[in-house]
Amino acid sequence: MTDTVSRAVEIAQIINVVLDNSSARYSDPEAVHVALDLDKVTIQTKKSVRDCWFLQSDEENASLLLCIRFDFGIRIMLTNTTDQAEIVEEREFARIEASFVGQYLLTGEQPASETVMEFARTVGMLNIWPYWREHAHDLARRMGWSNVIVPMFKLRFRDSE
């Protein structure tokens, strides 16, 4: 773990996760009637940290809260292949997108912005990813797509540690 993230982990404790926004849609309105064959799809994922800000908590001790907004998405791509299993064409079938806000209680002083961003991209993403996975899986199931599962989050540091 990088020194920056190590410092941030010591001073931040997750206290809440809030679903900020969510959407699901078919690329083609006629696709709602198409049975989804998971053998012929690929799932593309996106993840990013949109923004971070600080708030004073309403508690008596007026603690400082770090809020981080994360954006996530999956695109379900239909794949047409040849008899030799070569991919000929991929087209979007549907997508699910959502934003979550993680709220962290800071037990020390306000960290520097580079510390906050490194924390958000690593520890923060690791904290929020399970909420995103569950939300995307549940929404996909409600849309009639069984077994659409967002992959596990792989934590990668920029330093060569």
C-alpha cells in the first residue's frame, strides 16, 4: 500500500454509502423482447471518482466528513462470431449506470487533495464496489437478465510495490 493511502486509511472511517443516481436502458427499444444469451455477450465495465468534498457533521463534536462520489457502469455487448469463433461484430444491447457517495468520518486533520484522490481511487473504490456489484446484479435481474455479474474489483497501485 502506498504511503499516501496508508496515511488516509489511518484517519478515515466509512460511515455511510448512499445511492446517488441510477439508470438502466436498452440500446434498442425492441431489445426488451430479446432473450439474452450470456454465451454471446461481453460485459464492459467503467469506474471513476467524480468528485470529493468535505462537510461538517451534525454531531455535537462537529467532526469533518469526507464525501466521495463514484460513477460506475456496465455495458452488455452482443457478440456475433464466425464458425471459427472470431469476433465479427459487437453492438451494445443494454447498459446500467449508477453513482454512489461514500461518506467517511475523519478522525484527524483534513488530508491534502492528492491524499484524498489516492484514497478514493484505491480504498474508497474497494469500499463502494460491493454496493455497486449488488445494485447492478439486482437491477439486471429485474430487467430479465439472469446471471449478469459485475466482476470483482482488483486493487492496483500506481507505485511498483
